[in-house]
Amino acid sequence: MEAGSSGSATSKVTTTCSKLMRSTSKTSSTCSASKGKLNNYDRALDMILGQETPDSDDFSDPNYLANYEAAMDLYGLIHSRFILSPKGLALMREKFLMGTFGVCPRVKCKRHYTMPVGSSYNLNESRVKIFCPKC
């Protein structure tokens, strides 16, 4: 990314998160599920939607780190909810067909495209894995 474009990239991420939060927050299940899983929900949401950039001192503050971890978890919950929406699935299909997620290293699969797969809806239960549909 070019030096001058970081402001517009930040703005784009903030706008996307804001739209996503507005659309997902309309359903009570999203809010209640997210709030129930996170201790610092409100601060985490502020971190995601805010414009502040952390400095090195922030990462030595235990309160900041707790909020930062909650923000990462909340972003993951929002992202997984989006991926399962019709628009998210369409974007994932498009990325899969372009080979964005890489190819299978097995010779028998003949460089078939792979895709990321999450095996749990619960936070910190499992990590995303790469799946080859041809295997």
C-alpha cells in the first residue's frame, strides 16, 4: 500500500465495518450472541469502528490488551456472520474461483483451488483450516 493511501484504506475499513455492524445489529441474535461472548463488547466495538491507532505504550497496558483481544474476537464474529450471508458467500465463491486462497499441494489434485473452512462457531475453539474440495 502506498504511503498516501493509508487514510483512505482506514476509511474504507471503517465504512465497511460500520455498514456491517448496522446490518448485523438489526438482528437481536447477533448483538446478544456477541455481547454474551465478550466481556468488553462496547469498548471492542469502539476500537473496531474508531479512528485511533495504537502506539507502543498501548500494548504494555493490560486493560488496552484485554480490549484489543475483545476487538479481535468481535471482528472475527462479525466476519464469520458476514461470510455466511448471501453476499459473503458470493464473494467467497468469487475468490475461490480466482484461486485467491491457493492451490492444493497434492499431485493427484492437479493444483485444484483450496478454500478456508472454519469448523466451529465458538470463539477460540479451532482455527481456520485450508480445504481442498478435490481431496
